[in-house]
Amino acid sequence: MSLLTDDATAVSDGAGLSAKLLRFDTPQRVAAVARAGFRSTPAKRRMMGGTPAIHYAVVNGAPAVLSVLDDRVVGSVTFDIVHGKIAAVRGIASPARLTRLTEAWRRHEPGPPLLASW
């Protein structure tokens, strides 16, 4: 909670499992969703097709965390930072929406992952 602004929000595509975007509009909900989203589970690994590595990146000029399996981005979380705190979080895990990000990932030389196995 201390990392979030008082008006922090989050938006997620629900990994393509939801017909509409999921929106969270209080810091408490953003924190709860972040804790749940970043928790590794067997079901999430099955849905992704394996155990991804977690990398830091910059996506569209914003700091981001990418989940990468082999050479494919399977999830992206970007952060808008305001006065040193997180004001907005945007999550994408729908394979159809990650095509261009995966193409960009394949063209660049990633550094070592933050976590080698999530």
C-alpha cells in the first residue's frame, strides 16, 4: 500500500478470460489484485504453458514487469509512476494482445531475469 498513490487504479484484460477489461479503482483493491496476480500457482503455470521467467523492461516508456516463457511474452504489467509512487497499473495476459510485444522482445537482448522461474 505504501508504494501506491491515494488514487491508484489498475486495469487488466483478465488474461483474455473476460469479455471486458477489469478495473480496480482503490489502492486497497489494486494491492489485493497485485498480490493475487503476482502469486505463482500451478493453475497459472498451466494456463501459460510452463514456468516463465520474470524480467524488468520498459514498455511504451513505462517501467514494466514481463513474464517470458521461452521467447514468448505471456504477461506484461506496466506502471505509471507519479512523485515516486505507483499511480496506475496495467496488466495484459491475453495472447492475442501480446503479439507485438513478443515480436519486440525477440528483437532485443534481454538481461538476466529478476526471477528465473516463477
